[in-house]
Amino acid sequence: MAIVFCLQIGGQNAHSGPIKESLSFATNRYVAKGGIGIITSDVYIDLKSANNELRFGGGERWTGSSATTPEVAIVFRKRVLSPAALPHDFDMSKAIVVSFEGFRVRFFDFARMSGGYYRRSNKH
């Protein structure tokens, strides 16, 4: 006989056991415009750059490693943060995680609880 535990937390059900739904952001493909992937109105991915690169609404840029090198960027308040040096007021619910994975760049915006991926060109 199997027993399933169910908890009532804040009006939502929490179930133990495996999640049967696939994560939509893993298969949610976005199409870039002019080599730029839009995450929000202030955060963009430069998909044509030779490096892992993000652009911000005020014209600022963050440049990471070579585009062929896997890298994760945590964006909080229009700044890229190191996972080892998060500020004391860091709040993941207001952050965006960008995963540079060679020909694919995935992102997830925790404030909107949505995300997806962009394909890079094969030039890297």
C-alpha cells in the first residue's frame, strides 16, 4: 500500500514525490531579433558576441568568458553577481539566471516565473 503525503501550505497543495510536468522554460524557444535576445525591457543577451555577454537598458554591458565556455550569470538589480559574493539583501525572487551553454543560452526570470532559451549562431 502506498501512502502519499499532502500538506496544505498557504492555500496551496505541496505533494511529495516526483514532479511529472516538464519545466516549460527548458523547451520554450525564443527567437532573437538582430542577434539580441530579450529577457526583459532592461536585460538583453548579445547572441552574436564572441563572448558570453549581457546588455542592460542604460547601455551598460557585462562580458564573461568565451562563447564556447559554459557560464552562469546571476542578474540582480541590473548587475551581474558572483554566486560567491551575493549582497546581504539578495532576493532570488527578483533575480534572473542566465546560463550560457555553447549554442544555447537559457534564462529564467524569477520575478515573472518564466524563461526559455535562445539559439546562438554556429559561428562560435
